[in-house]
Amino acid sequence: MPTARTKSRKSSRQPARTAKAAKSSRPAKKKGAYDPLAPARIHEILDRLDARYPNVTCALVHRNAWELLVATILSAQCTDVTVNKVTPELFGKYPTAQALAALQPEVLETLIRPTGFFRNKSKSLVGAAKGVAEKFGGQVPETMDELLTLPGVARKTANVVLGTWYRKAVGVVVDTHVYRISRRLELTRADDPRTIEQDLMKIIPQDKWIDFAHQIIHHGRALCVARKPKCVDCPLENLCHAADKTWSTVEIHKSAKP
């Protein structure tokens, strides 16, 4: 009888030790899993962007908040280079919101035609000018809510003005470059600008929101272009698993699509 009791205790303890060992091994395996949003990876991306693109800012030429607002509205579906060719004459003829507000939209069409969608943009510019002149005393407002009341102004345009001119980090600019590169880097899987902005705001420190957008935009023009990105020259290459890489030292992730 005593011998039987001893064997019973021994057999009952062994499964407990096995279960405990198996339980402790699971976190170790999970810990090594790839996490594109890991703080260390985000920090490394930001550090490399700082090193490659120090002191970058908006490429749209402007002298005040109103000129930046106008240039940003014109930049929709248009390159900054083209906008910068159009705005000197535009600002020379109509230097203030009050001057532009007095026009009929048709007057602007020929002048801004090179930027594309010139009819809609003419209406947006005159509408925004009237809003700034009549509701805000000729001064471009400094809050997101107020900017969004102006015709032709969505979150991207408002973020450009707030971040670049007023240095207010209210959100993250999501243009075509930020859209493409944030998806390539697996910082988001969203496919609409508002959700992408929200995703980026969760993982990028707020004091980096302004510079991060400027750096990514410059990166998108210089290296991480839409077609055939120049991966061999990219400072983020070994942190990027994008499906459309042209050269890679790391595993490709098919889900990391621009």
C-alpha cells in the first residue's frame, strides 16, 4: 500500500512539470516574432530619416501662411515644381486673400491651368479667400477646425499650413508619398488617408509628426519613388520588406504593398 501511494504521487507530478515547461516556452517564441510597429524599429526609422534628411521643410515656395495655403490647394494632383512656377505671377497679381476674394473664379483659370483641375481649384481658391477675408479678418486661421471650414481645405492642406507655418503638430500630412511609403514600411495597412494619419499618429511621437511627413515626402521624391524604387541607395533598405522592392537584403513581405 505505501508503495502504491508513492508511485501515484510521482506520476501526478510529472505532467504538471511538463505543462509548466511548455507554458514557459510559448512567450519566448512569440517574443522573437517580427513586429513592424515595434518601438525600436520605429525609432531606428526616424533616426535614419533624420540623418538622411536633416532640416527639411515644405518644398512649396511661400512667404506667409496665405501663400502656403494657396500653394497647397494648387498642389493637389500636381507637382510642387509646377506649383512653384505658377505662384509667383499669381501672388504678384493677387497678393492677399482680400484681392483674390474679389475675383470671379473664371479669372484665375488661365493662370493656374498648368496645375490641372484648374476649374475646381479656381473655385476653391476664391472660396477660401472669401472665407479668410470675411470670417478671419484676412488672417489664415491657426486651428484645424477653422481651417476645415474653408473651401478646398481638407486635413492634408490644413496639416501642411499648421505644421509648416505655425509649427503646430496637430496631425500628420498624408500625401501620395506618405501614403505609399507608410504602407511599404508596414506602418499601416489602411488605404484611406484619414485612417493612415490616425495609424501614424499612434506610433510616431508627436514632436516628430511635422518633420516625419517632410522627410517621407522628400524620401518619396528622391529614392522611394512609385515605380522602381531605388532600394540599393535607400537608408531604410534593411528595415523595409516591401513587396515591390527592386533590391533587397531582407525577406520580402507580400502584404507590404504601396
